[in-house]
Amino acid sequence: MNPAPSYWAESAPWRAFADRASDRDVTAALAHSESGPKELAALLSPAAGRRLEDLARKALALTRRHFGRTLSLYVPLYLSNHCSGGCAYCGFAADRQQPRMRLDSARMEAEMEALRAMGFDDILLLTGENAPEADFAYLRDSVALAARRCHRVAIETFAMTREQYADIFAAGCAGVTLYQETYDPDTYRHMHRWGAKTDFAGRLDAPARALAAEARSFGLGALLGLADPVGEMLSLFLHLTALRKMFWKAEYSVSFPRLRRQAGEFRAPHPVDDRRLAQLIFAMRICLPTVPLVLSTRESAAFRDGIAGIGITRMSVASRTTVGGYRRCEPDTDGQFSVCDTRDPVAFCDALRRQGLQPVFKNWDAALR
Amino acid sequence: MKTDNWTLGNRSFSSRLLVGTGKFSDNATMLRAVEASGAELATVALRRFNRERPDEDLAGPLSRLPGLVLMPNTSGARDADDAVRLAMLARELCGSPFIKLEIHPNPHHLMPDPIETYEAARVLVKEGFHVMPYMGADPALAKRLEDVGCVSVMPLGAAIGSGQGLRTRELLKLIVRDSGVPVIVDAGIRAPSEAAAALEMGCAAVLVNSAIAAADDPVVMAESFAKAVVAGRAAWQAGLMPVSDSASPTSPLTAFLPA
């Protein structure tokens, strides 16, 4: 196995503190103005789990201060479900029996048209792991096409080299999302059964490669359910803060993807319930007050409405996780995961406005490319 | 009646409260707050211009408010090149010669980058903009920006959105003392009393956004800031008594002595 990057710090000492943190440690963490891993560990502890309302109040105050009463929106567009990867938990993995397809440029134009008609201007393009049918050149061309249609285009695809990242940014890509999936090396090895993604350290270093190629924004995340969530959040925090020291001009965001049912009947070994997920989000907001926190339509309408603006500042909406899902002109395929909040943008925005939050479809400009 | 107008470039203004337009819960509240503030200059991020969705476009409805001049800002720019591009596009879209130059490349603290700001200011002044640079409270930089032709300087009181007030008070005094262009405190102000304090120390104006947008009642808070700014300016004109470290008796102690 390749060695971890030199900037990588183990979260184990902080993980041990989370187990024994007392109510006083939680109070101290809530009062702290510059939170580090010790404060995060306290806020992720069982003791903090009993003070969820206190955490929520602090999270709300910080979110309001740094993001105001707004919530930014984006929409995912699945370009392809071809995949060379063997992720045990994913509906797109190469050994799943399902029709495979990719959008050609005409069908992609049609999808973009449908999304623009819904008002979207901030689009996340997704593929599976690098495959001959949907490779780097295909992705780069897709980015260029999308960038002609909307102000902000980001990608969530396979890990790349620094040179590839530079090319994709030159094509008009403004941001990259790439989850480590799990920061626990043993779980990682177990979950990623073959292919390029088996390289734990290589994936850990992918954000640094993108940022060295001058990524403007980078989204990190751990797939909740694969390993102990406290360890995952601590490692993610250390990863982000190390990257921020090296690449200080980039904007970082953190997503909270929680495993849900998908093809292959994978069962999450460390399921995260709603109260736990809320605690993770509040703790991260308190310790990363300026970082956008992202929640997808994997979550229920009730949970999303409740947590919007408390810690979460960015959400996907009206998502289809199938290829060609917006025009519905393709044969049905299984999505990468099931969507739980199925509201259209109008219904979703109405719900936001009812709680005094302004939905923001455009918070970026193509002139920044 | 004696007027107390001040000028930026070739424009004269009476209100000394400038407002930001982000972070509000909806456009209607934002517009009511801007009106209540009496501001004649409001700043809008170019990235929040959205002609295709009038329901969320900030620039369109503001440009229809009578007596309000738009001052687009370059928020989102990481360097001088970004800022110049955004400024050009903003002028194209809304026609205002004013540009609030903001280059704060580190999203973690949003502190302005002095080197990129200076470079962009030089270019934009030559392009005919009325450049209003957001800057750290650095007296030397303030003079350098004035020298290249900025119509004002906008030093920070504290970090954007922090609500920490006039943490840079001593440096602001140096900037005010030496500046030949209006000094506008931008960022950090939480309470109307702090806005009054900035005017009392001789600043020409203040720019407020978060303190109004994040208030429980943004409209009433905007009115309060308007009153505070008027009071602070009047106090500056009236002349504040000097601060002393001992009591000063109202009847002289030496009155018994021959003159």
C-alpha cells in the first residue's frame, strides 16, 4: 500500500477523547471561539448527543452569521453509469446487472435544456469510475458543453492526475467533489474490491492534486454508514484543515452522504440515524463555521426542511440519479442511490421560503472562469 | 439650510449609510430595508445578478428604487484579473461607474488581499471606474490606493460578518487623519452605536450589511442605523470634548490667585 501523504494526521488520539468527553468538555467546546479537533471530538461525543438542542442553537447562530438567511441550490446530472469500479456499496459498480448508458452530446443538451427550464444554473456532473465508454476526454467535452449553458459547473467523478484536473478546469469546471468514502484504511480496502480506487493513499491525495491545479472549490465527504462516523468526521476535519493550510485560496465544502438502499442489497455496517446525522452536521458547522455544508436528496423532505439553515447551507434539489433522468426519454435504469426528497424545485423553494430562507440558484458567475 | 453632502468621484451624496444586499431572507425584505436605511448607494455582488430569474435577481429591483445608485462588487474574485473581469461585466450590465473592489481570496476569513487589490485598482481607475476598494485598515495602503486614483478607501472595522465592531479603531484614526478621499468603514459593524462611533471619529460613511440582514427585524434595524449615522456625523461636526485621564473641575482651583 502507498504511504499516506506527508500532511496527513491520524485522528485516533481525538477519537479516544470523544469516547470519554464529559458534559463540561461539551460546554467548553461550545464556548470556544477557534475550534480544533479537540472541540470537534467533544461535540461528536455521546455527552454532546444529549445536548443536541444546545449544539443546534450554536450551529444556527454561526450559519446565520456567515451565510445569512440563504440556501444555495444545485442539481446533479448523471452523464454515465458505465463504471470500472468495484465499490461494494454502489449501485453503479461494474458487477451490478443493469443496463449501461451514457449521454451523447445531443442527449446531454436535452438534459441541460430541461434543467435550465427548471431554473438551475449550478450543475454537478457525475460519472462512475473511469471507463472506456465514459473516460476523461468524454468528461472534459461534457464539462465544456455544460459550461456554455450555465454559470457554474462542477464534477463528481473519478480521481484524476494533476494534469487532468488542470485540463478539466480549463474546460470550464469550477469545482470538484470527491469523497474519500471512508477514512478508515481497513474498511476502505474491504469496500473497494478492484481497480484504481483500491489505492487509499492515492485517493486521499486527490484533493491536493486538484488544488495544486488551482481548483477553485473542493467538496469533501465520507459516506456515512461505512465506518465509525466519529472517526470519519475527525479525519475529514483534519484532512480539510491540512489542505486549507496548503491551498488557502480555495473554497472547501463538506457533504454528508448517508448510505441508503440501492442495487446490490448492501447493508451499511455502521448505520447513522437522524439524530446522529444532525449531531454530525451541527458539530461540523460549529468547528468549520465558514465552510458550506451540503445535503442531498438522499435525505427526507422532513429532515431537509428541519436542518436547512441550521447547519446546512447548500442542497441539491429535484435530483434524478439515473442517466437521462430529467427528460425521461431513456429506458429506465437503476439510480446510483434512491432519492428520498422527491419534491420539484417549486415545492422545495416554497418550503424554504415558509421558514424564512431565500433559495439561491445563482451565486457564481461565468466571468470567474 | 446648510447641506452636509459628500462626494465620490463626480457624484454628491447626502446619506452617509451605504448598505449591502446579501444574506436577506427574501428580496422584498431586502428592498424594504434598503429603503428604510435611506441609503443612496447599495452594493450587489455580480454573482447574484440573475436576469433569467427575476425572483432572485438582486440588481434589477434595486435599480428601480428611486435615488439609489448601484455599486456592484467583485466578491468571488481571487485575484486582480478576476476582479477586473467582474467589474467590466458589472458595468456592462448595470451601467454604474462605481465599483466596490473586493478581493478576498481566502474564504476562511475573507480578509482582503492588498497586493491584488492594489493591482486591480490601478487597472480599473485607468478604465474609468470610480473605484472603492475594500481593504485592511492599513494607513500606508490607504494612501497608495488614493494615489492611484481611488475615489474612496473602505477599510475594515473587523472581519466581514463578524460583528466585532471597530477593532481597528486606532488604525482607522490614522487613515482618517491622512486621507484625501472619503474613508468608509466597511465590515465588522454590528450595532448602530458602532456606526455612530465611526462617524464621530471622522469617517465619511459606513457600509453595513450583515448587521441589518441578520437582525430579527431588518427594516427597523436599517432605520436605526440611519439615525445613528446622522447622530455620529453631527457629533463630529460639533466637536467632541477631549478625553482626559483626570477630572476637570468646573470652577478653576486657581481663581484666588492674582492674574
